[in-house]
Amino acid sequence: MQILVINCGSSSVKYQVIEVSDGKVLVSGTLENVGGNVTYENALGRVLEEASEYKIDAVGHRVVHGGAYFTHATLIDDDVINRIEACARFAPLHNPANVAGIKASRLVLSNVPHVAVFDTAFHSRMPEHAYTYAIDSDISEREGIRRYGFHGTSHAYVAQQAAEFLERPLDELRLISLHLGNGASACAIEFGHSVDTSMGMTPLEGLVMGTRCGDIDAGVVMSLLRTGEYDVDGLDRLLNKEAGLKGVSGISHDLREVEEAAAAGNERARLAIQLFVYRARKYIGAYAAAMGGVDAVILTGGIGENSPSMRQRILQRFDFIGLKLDEQRNSDIRLSTNSHVALACRDISKVKALVIKTNEELMIARQTSGLVRQINGQHLQAKSIPIAVSGRHIHLNEETFRKLFGADATLTHYKDLSQPGQYACVEKLNLIGPRNRIDNVRILGPLRSNNQIEISRTDEFFLGIDAPVRDSGRTEGSAPITLEGPLGSVSLNEGLICARRHIHMHPDDAERFGLQDKDEVEVAITGGPRDLIFGDVLVRVHPQFRLEMHIDTDEANAAEMDQGSDGSLIYTGIEGMSARIRAKG
Ligand code: ADP
């Protein structure tokens, strides 16, 4: 499939035609000075002339801000355009240009699907504690003030490339990605999902950038406003256009020029570099802590890809988290289209350091083609799925079971569960948290290789424990809990999770739905008192599974539903990323 990727800025149109099957770039170019005498429509007309020998199957548009609404790549229609326009208040320079490009493209290429791919979408599943600013919640909610994050397409792409390079599944890895270009951001990627990122409601927050200050005390803004020398636009310029490497060095936003001046002894240039590096290092430390560990740190973007000295400054002295930089390897790295991933650490380094050439256009093309294939693939009809509500429950391994019930004890069958081979047991345990205890929580059989205790968010707060939302079976680095049984208690270092909602499927069902194991889907609950859509529902396919969606009691309460309700599938994930398709009816 051949995809035209369009990136419309306030004065330029960048374009590429990409053959998705092999990632080959067939045509690429940039048109400057667009928006003045040259309209976006003129510019897109010229792009089409350039690409005239290729059959364009679809157009993928980069859109900077998708607000809280757009969580996936989305097929563009008039409603989508209106919503992108509504997000312009958070990205006043970018979204209007993106929309102008979309409108012009739809006019000149009216017979193919157009898809919007959002810089913010990859971060849309960040947990609430990562995206919330600690201000009055009513104001945040009313005004949409929260952290959205950017560079999502790049972070998602390099994460996929890292997993391929390390030959490990992305959903087993904890990664920290630093995209260091003119704009710069860090991202904590846990098991394939962004769980925190340094840019916030706008691309101003976080790392030091070419011309942006990154993190700053909001008090500075008020103090400068009170001097009377700045109005809002003046401050916007000061912090977005005159700050960062440029502001501190007084020389340039371009790192190469700042590095040259620093080498020649310029103190302000040296300080600019130190600040840039120090901030990047702080985020690596913070995100390693946020994820409870890290498997690889990735550097990308113009600076990450091309400056060995900046890479060394940023990655040195991380031995204490298990990252051992290899100075020689680092300085020898030369990335190219054919060699776009390189290792910058020693072989023995437990935490890998990777330098990866980013490719946002390819990622946009892939997401666009994936969505179009889905649409063509007729996977859109609403399909009914029975839903089961799981109360809190416990799975034990043999060792823990014996400690709690005795060396000769066996599980006592109480009743069969809907999934073949699974049963509820007569045995129950008490959960002891730092704040409260929950008694009589049922054990489910048979015994497993790992302990896994599944509770709801409400239970977490009652017990006084933060448990991560996890897929079943993924208990490494989860929360600690004490279990109390007839023979005493056992304190587990990990095992407590808030189970991620999921659908069990037999391979025959998966085929019927056009889904695969580990896809993510959306399920709509309709016809009840409180209709809602559950996003991020994990699909688990196994010959022993029977079709059923599992949610916890909090989730069931939110939809005011009982056991025996049905949901309908309205959405499928693609190629490890997800694309939003709203089904009709
Ligand atoms: P953008 O965010 O606009 O896409 P880039 O990713 O191209 O920007 O990154 C631009 C930054 O990369 C600039 O600060 C530039 O100085 C830096 N850069 C590019 N090449 C090199 C190099 N060889 N050495 C050091 N810095 C470089």
C-alpha cells in the first residue's frame, strides 16, 4: 500500500510517499513559504504532481494535538476536523496549519481515505497521576488542563525498533526514550505503553530545548507579568522562542553552534549544554524510579542520533542502575537508513543504551495503512461478547499455598468457573494492607506458577496500597501484600495487581472477529442505564478459552451492569499500535 504522509507546518509542507510493505520512500520533499502567496491547496497540488507516477492509496496526516479525545489514529471526516480545530487552543501554531493541510488534501485527493495520526495519542493511556497537574480539579476538568505529551509517534516508533533489536517482545520491556531534536521530550514506556512523558499540556514543559525553557516554576511567569514589561504574547515568545539553548547560550538554538562556542571557552554556551544534559539525566532517573526499573534507554532525534559527546554526557555515570556506557562504541556510531539502531553500551550492561534513527513518517504511514486495511476488512460490525464481573480473588503458587494451609493441604473445589479448568475454591484468605484488611477473599484454582492477587481500585484505596494495572500473569514489579491464612501469614514482595480488563477468546472466535492474541479493542456497553465504552481491552486468545470479557466490580458499577450483560466490539488494534474505528450501530 502506498501512503502519502503529509506534515503541514505554519509555513511549510513536508511530504513523503511511502510503500508500507518495505518502508521504501518513493518521493519526498518540503515546500517552504506556504500560507502566504502559496496556498495550502496550491502546495498540495504540487505535491500530487511530484507523486503523479504513484497510486496513492491513502493519506496520513500528522496532527500535533489531539486533546483527550483522540487516543488513536482516526479516519478523517468533517466532525474529526472540527474536533482537531477545537484542540487548537493548546497548539495554536500547529493545529490550524494541520487542519489547513487536511482540508486542502481532501480537496485535491478526494477519492482516498485520509487519516489523522496524533503526536499526543501514544500518551493517551498515561495514568491519571502522571497527567494531572496539582491544581483545582474543577478548573482542570472544565478547561482540559492536564498533561497530554507530544512526540508520541517518534517514541512509539523507537520503542518498537528497540524491541526488535533486543529480540524481546515490546510488552515485556521498560524503556526510557529521549527524543532530542529542536523540540525534546523524554518518555517512560512500560510494556509498550507511555506511562509518563516530559512535555505537558503544551510542548513547553520538560527538557531544555532549542528555544524552549522546559520545566519552569509557574511563579516566574507571574513575577514577570507583574513587572509590567511583558504581556502574554511577550512571555510566550520569551519562553517558547527565546529560551532553551538559545536563551541560555545567547548564541543559537542549534546545538552544533553551541558546542563550538563552548569548546572555544564561551561560559554561557557551556552552561546551556550542562543544563540540557542535567535535565535529561534527571528524567532518566525519574522514569527509572517511576517504572521500578528499566531495560533500555533510547536516544533519538537530531541531537540523540548525531552528537556522541551529548550522548556520553547524558549516559555516563549510570552504572548504579546497571547501564555501562561504552565510550568507543558510542563515538563510533554512524546511523543510516540501513543501519538505524546501534548499541552504545558494553555487552555486559544490564540496562542497554540504544541510539535509534527515528522515522515518524514511516510510523504515520504504517498506522494509516493499518487503519485502512481494517476498514476494508469488514471488521466493523458490532459483535456481541458476554461479560463477566470478577470480584477480588487470589491465585497462589504451591509454595505459598503450603505455607498458609500446610504441607499436605490441597485446594477444595467449590464450583466451576466459566473458563474451562478454572474453579473457585472453598479456601479463603485475608488481605492485610497498611491501612485496612479485607477478609475472606476466595482462592481460585488450580495452583499457578506465580502468586497473583487481583483487586479493584476501590480495594486498593481501602487497603492503602497502590497496585499497578497489569495483564494477568505479569506480576513482576507489582505491589507487595500480606496474606493471612489458617497457619499464619505470608508477606509477598509482589503479586498484587489491579487486573487489566480483557477478553478471553477461542482461536475460532478470534478468526471470526478478525483479531489476534494481544490486540487491543474497545467494547461498548449499550442499552443499560449508563452506556459507556471500555477502551484498552486486551484480547487473549487460547484454545482453552471461552469467549468472555472480564471486568472488575468498579468497572461493572461504572456501567451499572450485572453478571450476564453483553458488550459489543467496536474497535480493533493494529500492528502493535491502535487505530480508532467507530462502528455504526
Ligand atoms: P527537529 O526537532 O526540528 O526535527 P532535529 O531532530 O533535526 O530537529 O534536531 C535538530 C538538532 O540536532 C539541532 O540542535 C542540531 O544542532 C542537532 N544536530 C544535528 N546534527 C548534529 C551533529 N552532527 N552534532 C550535534 N548536533 C547535531
